[in-house]
Amino acid sequence: MEKRKRQRLESAGWVVGSTTDFLGLSDEEAALVEVKLGLASAVRKQRSRRRMTQAQLGRLLGSSQSRVAKMEAADPSVSIDLMVRSLLRMGASRKDVASYISMPTPRRAA
Amino acid sequence: MEKRKRQRLESAGWVVGSTTDFLGLSDEEAALVEVKLGLASAVRKQRSRRRMTQAQLGRLLGSSQSRVAKMEAADPSVSIDLMVRSLLRMGASRKDVASYISMPTPRRAA
DNA sequence: GCCCTAGATGTCGAATCTGACATAAGATGC
DNA sequence: GCATCTTATGTCAGATTCGACATCTAGGGC
């Protein structure tokens, strides 16, 4: 799968403002990646605010440490559904989730 | 699957403000359903604004009429990912998606 | 009545996502 | 150095979601 690889590279780093142009991501693909990145960083932020390890969060979610790691890395193998469910489980509201999605996603801040 | 049935009933109607309590949905399950309902109605709204049929939208998405119908019905077999991708494909922005998620979801308006 | 269009619903094989496990890599304390 | 804790990454069998198709209902024009 071509798209998965591109997405993985994309999420892995470097692009700052708009996620387009690094490799030929269409606008919607880019937007989708940005949605996922926002959720991914929200998961990490909420977890660390609660001072939980990935393993603890995994248990709380009925999942595993590795899946949490993949969520936070916005791995292409994790669905938006899973990330949203995780945030809700950590006590986020629908509005919180929405704000995570619309927030800009700066990465690799210098 | 127990949960799926409840979710189907839930989405099918009647509940107005909070989706809790109709049957023992936990708070997060209820919130997740509300997220899906918001996206589902957004898909319908965007599609009809564009005066497209479900079949046309299905083709635009590389999918089918029946899947579009299920999306708009917030069928448990459709993922948030698919609904978000559909909205983005119809030209919605990340912020638009976020607002659909946080909007209240009145249904069956008298 | 019959046809046509739009939408709803059920089913199925294929594709994707999931939890679990193993294992590696980084960081910290000794 | 080496334990220990935490996070990252790869893999895989089982679960979920996918597009597609068939089928049904509702409505309108004739």
C-alpha cells in the first residue's frame, strides 16, 4: 500500500504548517492526516497530564501499550474511532475532541 | 453483539438532548454515538446542499449508495474515519469537521 | 395499474484495524 | 557495566469495516 507509507513518512516528522506538498498528498488526504495528528497529540497530552504510562492507558482502554504508542505516533494502522474513544474514555467531552481536531498541529517545533 | 444493537436503536431515533439513559449507555459510549450522529447529519446536509443523490456521492467517494445510506443513518458498521473522509472529500475543512462534531444533535424535531 | 428514481436494509467476501506479544531502543539509577 | 522502567516498532490471528450487490419501500408521473 502506497498511501500508507506516505502517511507514515508524513506523520513521522518535519512538515510544519500545512501537510501538503511534502509528497503529493491530495488536499483531503492531507487534511485527514492533520485530523489524526491533532488527535494523536491530544491523546499524548491527556495521558501525560494524568501522569499515566502508555501501559496504564492501554489497560484503561482494554488495549495494549503498543497500540497506545501507535496512537500517539498517528500510525496509519490506527483509526480515528480508536483515538476518539480513547479521549472520551479519559474524560474528554465531544467539544474537547472537536477542538483537538481543529487545533493547528505544529510539529518538530524548533 | 449487544452494544451494536443498542447503538442502532439509539441512532434510530427519539433521544433528543443527551444520548444517555435510554438504555444503559455509559457516558463515553453516549458521547461516541453523538459524535457519529453529528457527522452523519453533516454528511447528509452537505450532500443535499450539493444536490447529489446517495449514489452520486457513493461514486465520488469510490464507494456505494448503500454505504452512503448507512453513513447518514449512523449505522454502527460505519467508522468515524469514513464519515470524516467523506466530508473532507466534499470540501469540508478540518474546522468544519470539528464544528459538526461539537454541534448539538437534535433529532426528530417535533 | 406500471415504470422510474431515491433511499433503506441485509448479506457477503475482501480489506483494514485491533489487541497481544516479542523485541528493540532510550533514559535513569545504581 | 546492568537492572529497571517507558516508549517504539514489527508481526499476526481474529475482529471489524469495507464496497458491492440484491432487494425492498416510498413517491411521482404517466
